[in-house]
Amino acid sequence: MTADHGPRWLRWPSEPSRPRLAFGADYNPEQWPREVWQEDARAMRHAGVNIVSLAIFSWARLQPGPGRWTFGWLDEVMDLLHAYGIAVDLATATASPPPWLTARHPEVLPVDHDGRTLWPGGRQHWRPTSPIFREHALHLVRAMAERYGTHPALAAWHVSNELGCHNVYDYSGDAAAAFRAWLRTRYGTMEELNRAWATAFWSQAYGDWAEILPPRLAASYPNPTQQLDFKRFSSDALKDHLRAERSLLAELTPGVPVTTNFMVMGETKGMDYADWAGEVDFVSNDHYVLPGPQAQDELSFSANLTGWLAGGRPWFLMEHSTSAVNWQPVNVPKKPGGLARDSLTHVAYGADAVCFFQWRQSAGGAEKYHSAMVPHAGTDSEVFRSVAGLGATLEALAPVAGTRRRRAAAAIVFDWDSWWAAELDSHPTSRLRYRQEALDWYSAFAAAGVRADVIPAGESFEHYDLLVAPILHVVPGALAERLGAYVAGGGHLVTTYFSGIVDEHDHVWLGGYPGALRELLGIRIEEFGPLPGGDRAELDLGVAGTLWSDRIDVTEAGVEVVARYTSGDYAGRPAVTTRPAGTGSASYVSTRLGPDGLGPVLARLLARSGVRPELPAALAGRVELAVRAGEDADYWFLVNRTDEEVEVGEVAGEALPGPSLAAGRTLGPRQVRVLRRPA
């Protein structure tokens, strides 16, 4: 949220207090002749569209040259949309500079790790720390705000677009200067920086701030804390640009909420969105389904995390796809019902807006094979009929609008510092993937039929009976104390291999692993045992670990050995342990078990913590449950995760209607049912 306001939602141009879910897309009328615009507006109304994101990549059209402005076309589109009752999430249009700007000022172009300039021809070809780019971008923001700040269609401002998607790491001279300034603020003195960066190693001690550079291509591994700090700095540099645009908009149009679209999905990790969430009036996210056996889990995981980045309040799904995308090796269309199920899963986890990229599928350009609400085949198509059905369904789900997430009894902790640091170079293995381990746990909860929230590490832990913190690699002293207090208060903590190892400066906690968590867990590890590719470590639970193993010594009386290794170098030694502490406990899982292998371990952890499924056991792994809470009712979303019919039986509640919703005892393939239940 901004410094001047608490959380704010869309400023609807008409009937602002009427509950509704937003529905729409990115709209790019500049790609089409004027006569298509009226046709678009009519089709939008037919589909139930009530909001579009506009002008995202329009800088070159709006400002074709220095001091030249061509707002007439955008005026016409804004007026047309308003006449059809369609609100506008208006972009500041700063996402990609026009050719004239980079031709006059090539010094705004980013520089990569190897010192190569990234040239125009794509998008996001600008340095987050460039003073020249910032000046021109804010000039455009001012022009947009002064012209459209009072337009009746304006519902929100959309800062830039997918900040950091292509330019998160810039190694230019501007970045070097800004990095030094950031470091001076963080450390204060050169002595403290040298201590934090452990520069006594490899003769790296700095005597002057001017000597410090970004971690550019080096003869060997760059300093690890330098790398970690550069990741932090790069996230902050983009956040600073967001703040600059947001502050100007707040000054010129104080009544209009401001957002920007995050990218909580897959391996997009350069931006610390837990740190960014407080900078916007409402959280927005872009998500695209990633193929693979955990595709549905990944979508759910990302929506779940986005909802808690928003603090459990409603958030805006700014982009997803109606069907195929264009940037994967093979881009397959969605199966029947997939469009609605994907959309409604986001709603289940708190989205009060469901929007797509884009409204009309482009005839030319790099994304012409990316699906849209109106495909190349036009409105006489199965995709558009599915779009219209979803629009009617979202209208029927209006009572859900404004409700908050109902907390689960279990949670998975997600930490950007650990994500960044655990995957740095010169580590015990280069095969470790932080987010994959977190997703594996999420899949295991789903298979057990148990709801689990995905929460940032800064979120309060006290609400949860069971807390899983996978690969919590970076544990500052304050975090260790919070985890200890959680267990002492009766909570059940689970952590995994490569957790508790370093402090916030990437310095190892000495005395044996798992470092800061060693006493809490009641174990000690002298040396890591990463597993080469293809190697497995069998456990006596009938499952096998990969990637990692640990030679565990139990150091505290009362520690229970939940599972032992039965093969490999550590055969007979503990693989999974639990240390009871009062009414709480602290458990450790020393190997990667994958979503299936985690099942037997999770079953024991659930039994210890008392966390139970809320749906019948027969639905576990087949039907996903997400819950939103209103003042007088809860809304249960039952999502069929399978491609088969599922009999759900008599789950109590009033079924909400909608063309895309199941109403009876059976969920069809990829179908969703929404139940209203007394709070």
C-alpha cells in the first residue's frame, strides 16, 4: 500500500459499492484499425467484460517524438469504453521506450553480465537505475495523469508492466553507481561492508566505495555475499522505479488506486514481491500454466502465495491465458473446461479480478500465436463461447467479491532470500531448486486432501498448527527466535536439508549444521551428503530420497527418529527426525523425497499436529478445496484436479449457479463447484 493510503480496490466508475468480480483483458486497440474498436466494445459487453488494461505498450504511439503527443486515439478509446460501461486500468505506458528515445540516449539500454548491450527490438530495453530513462518515463506519467486523471472510465493506474521480466539484472555504469549508494545505505562504513562480504578471502578487501562493482563476468566465482546483495539491490532498484511512478500518480490523482503486475509463477525470482506488496494499493499478478505433472499444483501454489502477499485481501489476476501461449517449446491448447478451472482457481485463492492477455489475438508481432479472448477465428469460436460462459459465471459469483481468505491450519513458508542464496554457485550441489522443494510439499498436502497456505517468511506464524519451512537456508537470528517461539508456543515446525545454514550475510552459522536451527531440532550434521544425479537413498518408510542426504547425529534426549536410511553411505542413520518441545515439535527432513515420497512423512506430521482434511477422504488428491470468508458466510471452492468425473457426495452448502460451475453431486472433468456455507 502507498504511504498515504491503506489498501484500496478498483475505483468503479458506476455503482462503486455494488459487489462484482472484475473481468477483462489487456486491450491493444492501437494494433487494429478504428472500425474494429466499436466491434470490440460490443463483443466485450456480450462476454461480460467490465474492465480492460489499456495503453501498456503505447509509448511510441502516444509520444512519437520529443515534445510530440498524439492522445487523440486514446481519448476516443477511453470514451468508447466508458460509453459501453467498461472500466479502464490505465497503464503509464512506460514498459518499453520508443525507438527515438534509445536512439538519442543509448545510455538507457541495459548491459548484461558479460558487458554486452541489450538493444531495442524486443521490450523492456531500459536500465532501472538510468536517470535519463527515469526523467523521460516520469514526463510521460505526468502527461498521462494530467490528461486522464479525471476521466470517468479510469478505475486504476497500472505502473509499467511486469517490472523486471527482462531487465531485472543490469550491470551498467548507472547500476554500479546505484549499487554503491545502496551498499552505503545498507552498511554505513567500508569496514562493515568488508566484514559482511568476508573480503579477507581471496584478497578482496575494499578501501573505497568507488572500487565496488556489480558481480560482472569474473575469472572465477564472484563473492557470494556480493552476488546476494546484488540480487537484493536489483529488486530494490525496480521497486524504486515503481515508487517513483506511484508517488507522482498519488500526487496528481490522489483518488485513483495504483497497482503493478507481479509475476508470481515458476522460476521468476528476481523480484522480492513480499517486499514490494506494500508499495501498491492492491496486489496484481500475471500467471501462466507451466506444463508438467505438477501444472495444476503450481497454478494453485502461485495463486495461494499471491493471496497472502495481498494479506488475505482480494487481488487482481492481471494476465493469464485463455488457451495456448507462444513461449514454451511446445504450446498446447487447454482442454475443455481448462479456461474456467484455471480462472476460478485464482478466484478461489482471493482474486477479485480475472483478466487475460489479451482481448484480441494479434495478427502480427512476437505474440501473434498467443491465445486471446477473441482468437484469430473470431467470436464464432469455442474459445470465445468459453470466455462468455466464464463472464456469466463471474457475474453469478458476485457475492464472493470482497471476501477474504480463510486461513488453513497448515502453511508453507516462502522466503526470497533463501531462494536467492540457496541457489548461488560453489555450493554442495548445483541441482538444488528452492521453489521445487516448496512445490513438492504443496503437492503432498494436496494429495493428502489438506489445505495449506503459502506465506511469506515475514507473515505471522502463530495462526498455524503445522508450519513447513523447506530449504530455509538464510536464517538471521531474529528469524531463528521467531521459529523457536513458535515451537515453544505449541506449533509444529518442519524444515528440510540445507536449512538454517547461513545468516543474512551468507555467513555460515558455526558449530555444525543445521546452524541456527541446530538446538531447536536437537540434531547435528558435520558434513553434507549431496547425491549425484541418478543416485537414490532408500528410507525404511518404503520411499527413496534424491539430490541430498545428511549424516545426522541426534544431540538432544527425546528426539524421535521418524525414518532411517537403509541404503547408501548413511544406512542406519536418521533421515527424518522430530524433537518434541512441550506441546509443539521441530522436525527435520534430510533428503528430497518428491511429492509422492513425502506422503508417508507428511501423514505422520499431520497426525502429530492434529491437522485434518476438511473434505471426505475419498476426495483427497482429486478435489482441491479453497475457502473464502465473508461476514456471514464462507465460500467453499471445490476444484476437480483430474480429467475424470468425481463424485463429491453431500458436501453441505448452497451451490452457487453459473454456466461454468457444477451444481450437482458430481464434478465433471476440470470442473469447479462453489458452495455458500454459514460462517
